[in-house]
Amino acid sequence: MSSYCFFCDEPLAAFDPGDPSGEVRLAFDPHLGRLWQVCPRCTRWNPVPLEERWETLEACERLATRRGRILVEGEHLTLLAAGGTQLIRVGEALRLEFSDWRYSRRLDPHLPGGPGLLTRMILDLPESPAGGVTFHGVPRFPDLAWIVSPFQEHARLLTALLLHAPLADACPSCGAPLAVEPAAFGGVRLIREGAGPRLVATCAFCGVASAVPLREGRAVLRAALAVVGRSHRDPEEIAGAATLLDGAGGAEPFIDELGRSELTLDVMDTDERIALAIGLDEEAETEALEAEWREAEELAAIMDDELTEVPGFEEFRARVLEGGQSFPDDADASPGTRP
Ligand SMILES: [Zn+2]
Ligand SMILES: [Zn+2]
């Protein structure tokens, strides 16, 4: 089990459904066999890769039915408390209800210990400095690329993420890892081409806009969309996004439609971006279920990874942290790292 929130790096307490004394909030779906640990700070649902999936879920179900005190009851989801542990039991809910519980601020007042000041700050305030910090922790003046980015308030977290993992293992144009300059994340777009949706991003190594199958870049895109979407948690906003997905006939047709519009992430409407994030979570988690939840949950896989150490990636990281947004046509490009 991972011990840090994938989205904000908060340590996640270990849990044992047989001993509900710890202050944790879990969400579980006894029908499909899914389990998430809810971060006490940013409230995002972290998929829990389980060795003993069904045993753990059975223990959750036992705890919920025998000792659970209902705090909030929805049509198909229930928030229960047993000791310090909170359980969100997911029934066979429709997208609208499930999304509301998972992505909106509706359950915040029931957080163990209440919605602390820290939670409200993390969720509602910009995490300045917008320019990020240097390798030595000194705030940096935001460079031009960030100033024009609508995601500048997320600069620090986006930088941390995109320096942790490239969008895809290899840029189709130069073969280096498809690293995305953090300030250029808003320029990533979906297109519809050939067999399915593809992601187009400008490679930080060769400067060429390259397309990779969405499936390849999905994990990093999901994580990045969670970062830039973290302040959009109004129940109406989430309902609007879920309605877009419903209107399109589901995640796949919605993402298809979005790909046809070829909009970059920074010019999509907020509700389209939230819907994309929800749709990608849905697709990934469905695939993980069809395979083996523990092996296939891609966020969990990145979460467990050490920093990506592929040739060239370390130089990219150093360049972004120390030198700002230089591109490889600048003097400090590292052609030696290309294959
Ligand atoms: Zn978190
Ligand atoms: Zn490239």
C-alpha cells in the first residue's frame, strides 16, 4: 500500500479494517472490488493497490454493516463512521452521484477532525510562489511561460509532477522520454487520429510537437488534471461535468468528441476539463478492474515508482529547476542525450 497521497504528498495513515481505531477515510466498492484511501489533506481518492483485495473489502463491509454509524446517506453511497475510521460505501451509483461524492466538497464538513484550516488552504488558495522555487528552495520570479499560463497558481505541483514522470516513455520524433516543460502543460491537446484519441505535446528535448496514444500519457495527464482541478469542487461544477459525460454517452465518446475539437487544455472550458479528468479516471479504473486492480491501476504504479531515471531525463529536470524554460534550441541543449 502506498503511504503518501499521490496528489499532494501528504502521508497516508496505515489502516486495518479489523481495527478501526486509526483516523482514516476509505472509500470502497464491494460490488466491483475497488478501494481508495481518501487523503485527509486534499480529499482526493487514492487507489489502493491490494494484495488481498477481496479479504480487505470483506473486512470493510463487515465493519460498515456491524459497527458503522451513518453520517451521510445518499441514494447509492453512504458515509459511515466506525471508531476513527470513516467508510464511504459505494453502491451501484450513477455517474452524477458518484462524481459528486468523489470530486465535490460535499463531504468536507465530515472529515475526521472537521475541515481543518490546512485543508481549506490547500484546496482554496493558490500555492504560490507561481515561479516555483529553485533547487535550493528559493522562490523564483515566474518566467514568461508561467505568467501566460492559466495554470500558474499550480506551478509548484505541476513542476514536481512533470519532473517526476514524462508524458510517455519515448518521443516519436527524437526517442528521448517525452518530457513536458511544466509551464507548457496548458498547450497539451487531444486529437482524434486513426485508432483513437492521441495526446499532442511539445517534446522538451527536440521541441517538436509529437502525438502519442492517449493511453500512454493517461496516468500523467490524470495526475496533472487532478492538480489543476483541485480548486474546482463546487457540487454544481462537478454535476455540470458529469452531465457533459452523460450527454455524450459516456467517457469514451466524450473524450472522442473533445479530441475532434483539438482544443489545448488551457483553452478548454473548466467543466470540459473536469469532465475529461473524471472520464479518464473512469476509463483507467475500469481497465484496471478488467485486468487486476493491484497491477493495473496506473496512478498507483507511478506512485510507487522512484523518479524516472532514463537517459536524458535528469538533465531535463536540472534544466527546469535551475535554468527556467529553455528549449533545446538554446545553448544548453543536450544533444548528447539523444539516441
Ligand atoms: Zn492529498
Ligand atoms: Zn523529442
